[in-house]
Amino acid sequence: MVSLPTDILLGIYLGALVGVIPALGVWAASFGFRYSRRLSLPRASAVGLGLVLAAVTGGGLSVVGESTVGSAGPVRFALATVLVVGLSTYAHTRGDEMAAEFPQDLSISDLGGSTVSKERAELTEDGSEVRIRIVGEIGDVEGYPSMPATLREEIRDAEIELPVDLRIDELERRVADRLELTYDLASVSVDIDDRGRARVDAAPPFSGLSKRIGSGRHAVTVSGLVPTGVARGDEVTVITPSAQVRGTVVSARTEPESARGTEPTIEPRSEAEPADDEPGRIRAPTTTGGRGEVTVAVTRTDVQPLLSASGAKIVVESRDLDREYEVVSMLRRVGHQIQRIGVSTDGELDGATLGTAGLREHHDVAVLAVRKPGGWLIAPRGETRLEAGDELFAAGTRSNLEGFATTVA
């Protein structure tokens, strides 16, 4: 007859023997359920799944002649069951937590994404940005004509500074966008290594204006006072006696200094050459300022007010794209992210104000913007009332945002 201490030890051994596979199964089920549906698998279901898998595992072990399973008494069986329940509960908790921390909508490129080496790359003085330098010859893009030698030289001397913590694929995309915009290139391909060195293939500029205008947009030329420093891609507001129209600059020309006061001769001025104190830095061609013409891409409904105007005032709008990227980068450095969360009908936030909702106190998240049917509210105040259909753009840790989204839903 087996003594009680021995029976207890054999019960623990049996529980560990048949509990490993159920624990793995419960972890996989909890992780998959939370990651796919953003809801936790009920604990009772997780424990039930663990017991079923343990029974199947024990049956398999008894078939192959495992004596501990075949001779299990009440004490041994009870201890094994308790251990299986404990392992299943722990696996359920860990699977749920790991799914909450795992990036949503992960792609293959995200799995292989990496950043430049801070030890090998050339960084700015404060270490927050990496200097991307172009190395080697500028290659041609198949299917396009060859690049002019002078344009190759300009591109090869270019230098771009971007946040150091961006993934390499994001750096490549932003460098390609910057080169395409600055030099009006038809196509750009960029390959960056971990030292911040870029190899570039490019196609020469398009000759036609229509190829530079996005779908659903129309180009209209207006005359007036053109601010100094206007470049292609700037957002401007064109003010006429009958309307104010916002558009994107496609091209701009100003009257040269020598021709003012005589026959108007409108010519572009190029400042692609780097300044003496900034060797190799990219600078887009800009206007000198004064009387001139600006061609803007606008929507179809805004075409007629511009065509009927004899003159216009041109005001440049702020874009601050780099600032926005810097804010997102700083949030990522401290483990925060931004998530869009909808306000559901009859939910916790429907009809409440941001001040009374207490999002910071209860959920430890901050609302950066609210998108309503009528437009955006940036940095909304506490008295902003939320309604069903509104979208909140909240910042916080992944776990806090997940909990907040679950509560709101």
C-alpha cells in the first residue's frame, strides 16, 4: 500500500505530466481569442478546455502503459486535477496579457522592421535624428528615360534628417517622398542600410502638368502677390472677392527683380543649390516673392470662383508635418501609442463631456482630438460633449487603450 506522502508526490507528478499540453492549448486559445476579437476568453471556458485536454492526455498516457495514470487513486486524482486547473488558469492569464501587448494588424514588413544603428549611423547633436546620405551612383528606373547628369549630381549631394527611431522601411518611404517632391521626379526607389546610407534609383521629372495633379483635382492659375519662399506642395488659401479657396501649389512663378516696373516677365527662381552653411541639405525650388502667378490644385467646385476672379491674395497655410511625426515618435519612446476609438450608442461616453468622463483618472488615457460629423476638434476642452458616432483619438499605453476601448464598447 502506497503511503500518503508518496501518493501526494505522485499526484503532483501526474498533474505536471498531463497538465503541460492543456496549459499550452489554453494559452493558444486565450491569445488567439483576445488578439482576434479584442475580448478575453472567459476563465471558466479556459479551465474547462484545460480539463478536457488533460483527460485526453491522460487517456493517451494510460494507453501507452504509464503506471502512474493507471493506478491513480482519489488523492492522486484530486491533486492532479487541482494542478491542471492552476496551470490552465495561469496559461489563460498569460495568453490574455501577451495578446493585449502584441501589436495589432501586424504585417510581414512589421515583423522584419528594424531601425538604423545608433552606434554606426550619423546622428544629429542631440541624437534624436539620423542624417540620411546618398551613396553611390543614382540609378535609372526601368521603363523611364535616363536621368540628366546635373540632376544626378544634385540628388547625390542631398542630405535628409529624420527621426532616428523610425523603422528603415518608413525612412525609405519618407526619403522617397521628399526626393520626389523636391526634384519633381517621376519615380523614386530608396534602399537604406543600418548606417543611414541610401542607394537611390530615380526617373526624371514629368513634362506634363496633368501628371502631377491627383485624381479629382483641377489646376487653376491665379495672379497676385506671391509670398517669398513658396514651393511646390505648399498648402495655400487663395482669397478672391467672392470666395476663399484652399489648394496645393503645383507651380509658382514671380517677376524677377530686374523686370519690375517694366514689361512683366514672370520667371521661376530655383534655390535647389544648398546654402554655404548647410552643405548638401535639400531645399526645394522657391519663389522670390512679389507679383507673380501660382498654379494650385483644387476641387472641381472651387474652379469657377478662381477663374472668374481678376486678382487674388495668396496666403500660405501651416502644415507642420515634421512636428506631427516628432510627437508620435516621442510617444513611442515612452511606450505610448495613438488609437482611434468610436463612441457607441448608449455607451459610457454617449452624452457625456470629456471633463465628467474622467478618462485620465479612470483609464489613464488622453484624448488628443475628436472627430465629429461636422469636423475636427483638436486638443478638445473638458466641456466638449461626446455623442454616438464621434471618434476619439486617444494616447496611452497599449493595455490602457485596450481596456478603455473594451469599456466604451
